[in-house]
Amino acid sequence: MERDGFKCCYCDWAPYQNDIKKLEIDHVVPRSSGGTNSWSNCVTCCGPCNRKKGSLSVEKAGMTLLKKPMPPRSIIQLMASYLEFDSSHPTWHDYLKTA
């Protein structure tokens, strides 16, 4: 989410600071289609866009990805993301390679 500027990568919606929890993670290539939990396949997404896309490809959902997902550009950006969240939570292990 830090990498994507806390904005939806489909509609560019950005929540108010206290509404960050309304953002979700979307798999560009859905896991049901073989998508992985990688920096290049996961993007920040608002709830409405995530539900609209569901398990469809971006194209089949009729959506546009506003920016190509890629690993963070710097260790500072990665560490900001890492420290912002409870990295000990099991749901983060695939993304942060901890555990």
C-alpha cells in the first residue's frame, strides 16, 4: 500500500488517513488463475474495485490498471511498509517473506 501511495490502482481513489483500512490487496492475475503473491502481481485496491474485478482478469472485468506493479524502488520504501503493519500476522508472511 505504501508502494502504491495508499491509492486504488484501478480508480485512483485515496481514502482519508483514518480510513486506510478500507484499502485491500488485489491479485492482478487472480490466484484462481495461477497468480502469485508477489510484488509484480499484487496492487492496492479499494473494496468496490476489488469486488468488481473478483476472480476475473483485468481485461475481462473491463478495468484498467493505472500503474504496473513492481517491487518497491528503495529499501526505505520497503521498510516503511514493513514497519507500518504488524508483520508478525500470518497473512503478511507471503508478502514479506517472514516466518
